[in-house]
Amino acid sequence: MKNNIDWNDYELETQAVRAGQQRGFENEHSMPIFATSSYVFESAEEANLRFTGKKAGNIYSRFTNPTVNAFEERLAFMEKGERCVAFASGMAAIMSLGMSLLKAGDHIISSRSIFGSTIVMFDNYFGKFGVTTDYVALSDLAAWEAAIKPDTKFLFVESPSNPLMELGDIKALAELAHKHDCLLVVDNVFCTPVLQKPLELGADIVVHSATKYIDGHGRCIGGAVIASDELIETAFYPYLRTCGATMSAFNAWVFLSGLETLAIRMQAHSESALKLAQWLEAQDAVSKVHYPGLESHAQHELAKRQQSHFGGVVSFELKGGKDAAWKLIDATQMLSITANLGDVKSTITHPATTTHGRLTPEVRATAGIKDGLVRVSVGLENIEDIKRDLSHGL
């Protein structure tokens, strides 16, 4: 493999396996882990040139590490973005939005249908420094536009959302944001670049929790931001360099391996999730199934337009409320009771008391998180075994 290949000329599956790696003196086939905190310079002059940015090269692993750089380059290619910055976690990546883009008095508009910790960050931590956030229904474009103020800096969406699998029309939201000189930020964790490319639909920034599908095996914590080279260079990279929410070289090495199989895993997750959603719709104990691959989903047509598959997460509501939800979860024998998702092992959780448990009952109700809601991240086990495990509590 030559080091000067333009990976934009290759398809995603090839980028996922090959892009980002620069072979070293040993001509290694697998990407090595550069387990070093610092780098040696040939002279005082070279050190000065590196530190001032006049000469490219590694400086200090808080913000320059070859293994982390390889992960950043590979993910940027896959997302059709110009540049990526990796962070220590998905929440650290979202934190970088505030620290890099906002100041006191600025305003955010967010979908109500987002991860509970993101709401807590916007309200309790960004809010502490004078940033205000308004929440609107994800699919209501008129509500988004009505909420825009002169000091609105960005619109934030998860699509599909956690845990109700609602969709935002990314292209329409991007047009709306740009009409009012705002940025559109899309959390693409549920789809990954395999199923959806928000930047191609007009979004300005994509955030990821690499902990989920990018790893795919529940091993490491990490996050990423993908945007234009200008935004990365002027906003996100200086924040990382100074504040140090750094992805470790080991975790980056694990994520590189995860990216290599991401395309085939996402297809398999999606195929099994659709079968499970269809089966759940036929169960008497289930009152509603949330999965965009179902024709009964209100945004099924939108999902077909902006996603190549429908993803690996299914949520559903039980008629018996919290008692029925906990009974179902406790009756499973194989599924892992954990709030993580995107694993090859299927996981099950009760959002109202886990991922969204820190929110008030009123906020949960507004977001549609009912007490009978159960979320399943469909893994790579045989789908009939997954059905059978759920049937114990149904």
C-alpha cells in the first residue's frame, strides 16, 4: 500500500479497512500502537517549528499521536468529511461543541429526543456559563424555525433518536440552519457513516460515540467530531490541544479494528433488527414498536431516503408499564442487561430508569419516554434465539 493514495477515490468498505494508515520504517501491515507521550526533535529549531505549526509533525500525544491520527483520518473519509478530531468519549465530543463554539449568551436549539446525558450537559453545564437551550419536536420544522433567535449558534439532532427511533429531516434542517446563519450538528451514532452520511445531506458537524458501533464489541470509550477543515482548525483542534479530552492510542487502535468490520456488522444488525421489530408488532403484550424500518413507522419514507438501512436498535412499549418492562428484562436469560448499545451482543435496558433516569418525570413525558418502554440493541446472535429470549417475559 502506497502512502500517497487518495482514499476519496475508494468506496466506504475499502476506506474502512485501508484509509489513514501510513506505514513506517518496519513496513508493518497492521497499524501499530504508538504508546508514547512525547516525541524527540532533531534540533531546537525543529522543536520551535513544530510547536508554532510552521512544520507538520508530532509534538505531544495529548493532541498528536499517529495511531489516533489514523483513526481520525479513516473516520473522516468514511463520513465524507474534511477532517476529524477524536476525543476521550462521546460526551467529551459533545462537550467540545460548547467549549469550541459557544460563549455566554449564546443559544442552542435541540431536539427533545436525545440522549439523557446530552440534555443534562446542555442544561446543567452549558447553562452554568450562560448558554440557553430550547427543545423542540424532532420532526416539527416549523417549531425549529420558530425557536431560532439572533444568538442561536447551532441546531442539534440525533437521527434516529435515542430511544424512540424518531428521525429528523437532515436536509431540511440543514437548509433551515443555514438560512439563519446557524450550524447543524448531527449525532450519527445510531447509523454510523455506513447507513447515513449527514454531511452529504447538508449538516456542518457530525458527532460520534465511538464506544458504540464503531468499536462494536463493548471494549473502549471514545468519541469524535467531523467537520470542515476550517472548523476543526479554528475551533475543535485548539480546544483539544489546550483542554486535553484526549483519546488514548490504545483505544484508537481498537476503534481502527472496529471500523474494518463496521460495514458488514451494520448490515447484519439492521437485518436482524427489522425481523425482531416485525415479530414484536405481532405480540399481544406490546402496544407499540419504534423502528423506522417498519411501514407503520410515521417516518418510514424519510428513513428510506436518507438511510441505506434502518439500524440495529428497536424500542417497544409494553401494555403493563414499568412492572411489565422490568419483568420482561429480568426474564431474559441471554440478553445483556446494560445501557450500552452497538455491541455484537444484544443488550436490553429500561430507558426511563437508566439512560433517561436523571431527567424529571415531566421532561421524560415531554420526550415520549414512557414507563413501559424497553430498548433492545440487536446484536449478531441468531435472531430466533433473540426472539426466544424475549418471549420468556412476554
